[in-house]
Amino acid sequence: MIDRGIPRSNYEVYAEGRKIGYVTTGSFSPTLKKNIGLALIDSSYAKEGTEIEIIIRNKNLKAEIIKKPFYSKKYKK
């Protein structure tokens, strides 16, 4: 998330004024200290760096498509 808000299951995802998908899961990440989420979206918008909007409490909040995993392990097994 770019804007402040937590994406939750079934929230709608928009880009360029049209609905492109929905959130499957989301939460605050204590490791990253950011709000993160996963969504099923139209593949043409799935490019890394694409800015999207998630409708949270009737507000369009900005988010960005990033590559998974969201973090790098810093330990050895």
C-alpha cells in the first residue's frame, strides 16, 4: 500500500477507472512495518511498479504492484 489503509478480503481493485480484480488477503506486516495484500487482478495490470487503487471504506487508496516475496531472509537454516 502507498496510502494508509489495510486491504482486506473481497475489496475491489481498480486501475484507470475500471475494476480489474479483488483482494484475496491483506494485513499489516510487522517485518516490513507496512500494510500488504494479495489480489487476483487482470494480467495486463500485473506488471511490477503498476499503480492501482483499492476501495477501502468508500475511498480509493493507492497501492503498487511489487514482486513476491515481500522481504529477504537474513538468516541461515
